[in-house]
Amino acid sequence: MINIKEMVVVSGKGGTGKTSLTGALSFLFRNKVIADCDVDAANLHMILNIDKVLLTKEFLGGKKARIAPERCTDCGKCRDVCLYDAISEDFVVDTVSCEGCGACHFLCPAGAVDFDERLSGHCYICSTGDNGRFVFAEMIPGEENSGKLVAMVRNEAREEAKKTGNELILIDGPPGIGCPVISSLTGTHLAVIVTEPTPTGAHDLKRIVELTNHFQIRTAVAVNKSDINASYVREAQQFCKDNSLVYLGEIPYEPKITEAQKEAKTILDFAPHCAASGAIREIHTKLQSILEEL
């Protein structure tokens, strides 16, 4: 059996360049399965060389109420207990307003309210141009349980890794520190945090490190847009030293990354010889060494 390792790229906040780095690393790593776990706003597929969708799976997530008219006695109890005004005067549930709390289902004296799982999203298993695999998912707007959908993406990625014999699962995690991030982090072998040299970047770096420490995940840090504020770069370096974190290095601000995104390419595809590409190659080399130690 192959020893599959999972590496997740997270950020603690949006806009740090997490997905751009993940896309560039996917260009460099071989024998990998890529997973985009930012299911609320998946966009990694926009810059990868996706060949075709091999399989689409439905995700059943949050529950919504539905009143069966043949059992309803028009008593009005459901309307009385609904805090979201989701039930009309003729006892039809507005699925957009319904928050899925279940109060009407549990308190209906006639048992007329069904409370079933709904289609909340889709998971896609794709092939890539280098004969690899890419797994991502999309939530249906307004639906919930994105943490469970993240778990589905990771499970599918593991299955693809076993089928194809790939030893690495490279995960693009969601921003922040909420439920989808926790679902992306748990059980991984290495967390790569992408931060930026700003006050909010420094603040959210500390928050996401608290999370990786809680789950006892080995953590490494890279500073993106490093040349916009040298003092915060030094602060990040000192923070890594004080907390026994691996400091991967800095990626300078590079306007060509935006140009590459417009062309649906990674920076290594678009401008392989620019300073940012060189910095990412150095980070990749360090990450390879860390993964070999795990």
C-alpha cells in the first residue's frame, strides 16, 4: 500500500495568495492529486489544466422543511413556531427563508411537516493534462454544511490517490478559521500557511497557527507580497522562530500573477523566470524535504 501524504495550503484570511501558490505548487509536484476544498468559492480549477470531468457526485447536506398538504390540518402551529417567517398563510414553505431548524417538524401535532436532506452541492472528479486527478466541489447558493462537503472532497481525493498510485494530496483550503477550514486541516500531515506583511495578515497568522497547534499538525509559513512592508516580514520571521514553525521564505509582489490569472494560468506557466516563480521553486524544494521527513 502506498503511503499517501496530505498537505493543505491555508491562510487564515482571504486575499493572501493561497490559491495562486497552490496552483503554482501543483505545477511543480509530481505524483499528486489536487483537491480544492474552498467549496463555497472554488476557483483553483480556473488556473489548472483540467482535461475533463470524469464523474459528478451529488452532495446531500442541510435539511429543509416541507409541508404535506394531505396531512396538514391548517392548525397554524408551524407558522407560530417559525422564527424566519418561512411558512406562508396557505402553509407552503419558502425554501430560501427556511433555515432548517426543524421546529415546525418536531412541533407539528399532525406530523405533516417532512424534514428531508436536500441537494446542497456537487463534487467533481476531473482528469488533468498531466494524467493527474483534480477534485473540487461547489455549494448551491444558500445551502449549508460546507464542512461536510469539504470532507467529501477529501475522501474522493484519497480514493483517487489510491486508484492512481499518487503519494501526495495537495489541498487548497478555504480562508479563515471556521468549520470548512477545520474540515480541511484535520488529519493532514503538513499545513502551509500563506500570510501577508500587513496588520490583518499578522493577526490572522496567529489565529490559524492556534488552530494547527490544536490539531497538532506540523506547520510551515510563507510570506506573500513580501516587499510591501519589511517590518511585518521580520515580525512573521520572529513569530515562526518563537513558535517552532518552519519558515519557508518570501514571495515578492508580482503584478504578472494577475496577468497569469486572466490567461487561466499559474505564474509558473505564464512567467517561469520572474522573481515570484523563483521564490516558489525554492519553497517547493523546502516542502519536498519536509514531506520526505514525515
